[in-house]
Amino acid sequence: MKSEHPLIAPLGDEEAESAARSVGVAGGFVNMNLFRTSLRQPGVAQIWATVVNKLVVNGRLDARLRELVILRVAWVSHGSYEWANHYAYAIKIGMNDAEILAVRNWQDDGPALSADDRRVLKTVDSILALRPPSASDVAELKSILGGDGPLMELLIMPGIYRTLSMFTDTLAIPLDDGKTFWPPDGIAPLIDHRHEA
């Protein structure tokens, strides 16, 4: 579990609101510790705000697939902050715990995920393993997703959300109010120690 002591403390209410206004970061983001911390360097907060606005708020990828992708990246990357927030988003759009938890072991042949879900999650894992999709993979995914726009979002999300998970974990950014570690069951991914020095 992540430390409860952030390396860089999030800004307080007034400071965060002032910093957000100065760089045009939407007011709703100020309630999130990701932004309260990032606003200590407002350009970083602008980057994360753009990511959320372009890929989540106004994205073209189907909302359910988007959440499956982000949750898978958070799980593989040990991103407890991203998992907690996107678990809540997934519930908000009508997903259930079985669908959400299925991203942990999507290869299992359970009823919570469709063949298209598994195809998308396979692509996420391939990208995270630095194995780009082939031309035939791209054609199949474009058909599943409905065009180039959603496909581009799928292809960029693993890298961006791995970076975001690394950022929140590196700084030990505290979970937002009301969030818990690794909902709904508190089970965290196993840590792979093979790459430690």
C-alpha cells in the first residue's frame, strides 16, 4: 500500500483555487489531490487537465471500454490513485464490480467481459509490453471501436495512464476524500521484484 505521507503536499483550498484560475484549470479538478499537488507547478496541472478533458470528459472511445482500459493500466502499473478514481467513474456509468474486477485477469473466460472487451484489453497489455499492434490488429480494432478517433484514443491511453499512475505513485499522492485503496475488495496487484537492482 502506498505511503500516507505525500512527498509533495497538495495545496490547500484557497491556494489550489487561485493557482487553478491562473492557468485555466476547471474548478471541479481542484477537489482532486492529483490537481492540488500538480498545481504546485501549474503547467503540469494543465497537462493532466488536458488529458482528462480530451480522453475522459470529451473522449470518443466508448465510456465502458475507456474505463476498462484505464482500470487495466492502473492494475498493471500498481496505480492505486487511478484505480480508486476510475473505479468510482466506472460505477457511475453503470458498470458492476464483476466487470471491473475482470480487468485483473481478463484472459479468464468469465461472463463479465465480451470478446470485444478482451480484444481491447489484449491490445492494452501488448502496448504496455512495448509490442505495438499489427496492421491487421489495427483494422480489427477500428471495426470494433467505430473509427480512427476512438482507435487513436485507445492506442494513446496505455502510455498516458501508465505515466499518470507512475506520477501519482512516485509522489505518494493521497487518495481523494471518500476513496479507498483497491475497491471493491481491497486486493492490490502483486509486486514484481524481478527488475529491482
